[in-house]
Amino acid sequence: QKEVEQNSGPLSVPEGAIASLNCTYSDRVSQSFFWYRQYSGKSPELIMSIYSNGDKEDGRFTAQLNKASQYVSLLIRDSQPSDSATYLCAVYSNTGKLIFGQGTTLQVKP
Amino acid sequence: GAVVSQHPSWVICKSGTSVKIECRSLDFQATTMFWYRQFPKQSLMLMATSNEGSKATYEQGVEKDKFLINHASLTLSTLTVTSAHPEDSSFYICSALDRGYGYTFGSGTRLTVV
């Protein structure tokens, strides 16, 4: 089992819709979770971090964390074509390393 | 915010030569930096953890004699790919941890070995 798992996609949504990206992790003691956006040929940029169960909202982005289910998600409201990118889920492990999932490719169609 | 500068952004080298990539934290001190490698359409794979003033910690399967890491100061870590081969062609990205801003990534280095 991979430490951090994501569906590679592509996930295709129409402009203006809600995009839902999901991630599961295997280390039950993980405490810190991150969502990064990566455009082709570029390095990742941090979108959201979440540490507590529940929802955390920042503009059009909402991160959701359920530690009991070892599940973290990212919702993007009012999706725009510029949101088209690969979204990487990352988990800070108890070994002090940031472990990435394989990423989900999001395509927002005008 | 925390800024990490990575240089060069791209490099082409001949097979058998060595290439050095620099990673600098510009406005904070980073006792720990991380080096990742990313092949096309794959995720970031951690290669090694660079610790200021001590030896780097390499992930399983990463050759420490091939990928030399030096972290001589609190703001600079370097990765040297020695005797590069075409299979080493990849996107190399460094990251540094700033307590206030979390993990910040450099802009990445596209290495092509011909």
C-alpha cells in the first residue's frame, strides 16, 4: 500500500463547477496535510494546509480532513480553466518527511 | 514569505560529466532541506534529506556516491549529479522547511543528459 494515494485522473469538470479531489494516507499518526498545485514543468506551490479534523476554507478552496478515515480532500468551487493543473496531496510523516501522492490531473473545460 | 531559489533552472550536459544544482533559502535559515526528483507524469520522489553541518540522509535506492549533497551553511544546499547518464535526466526540485510558512519549493532544475 502506498503511503499517500490519489486517483491520477484526469478529472474533467466544466467551468464554474465544483472539482473534488481526494487523497488517502496510510500512516495513522500523521498530523499535517497539504495540497499543492503543480503546473506542467513548474515546481509545486502550496494551496492549503490542514491539521485538524473538519473543513478549512480559503477563497474558492476548501480542504477537508477526516483522520478516522485517513482521508483528506480538496474542493475547488467555481472552477476556472486556470485551475487546470496537477494537484498533489502531501502528508508530513512521523519520520519528518513530506510524502507526496502521485497527483490528480484536473482539467477545467471552458 | 519564505523564498527558495534554485539554480540553474535547466541544464544540458554530456554523459559522464557532473552537474551541480544549488538551492538557497533567501530570507530564512534552513537547517533541513530536501531534494526530490520527478520523472514525467510521475509524482515527486524524495531522494534525500540534507542536514546543515552533517551528512545527508538518503532514501532507499538512491546512490549516495552518485548524488552528492552538501549543506555547508544554513542557507545553501547543493546536489551534484556525478557521472551523469541519460537515465538521470529528470526534474530535480529542492525544498526547505521554514517554521512559519511550512515547506517551500525551489523552482526546479530540468536536467537533460545527452
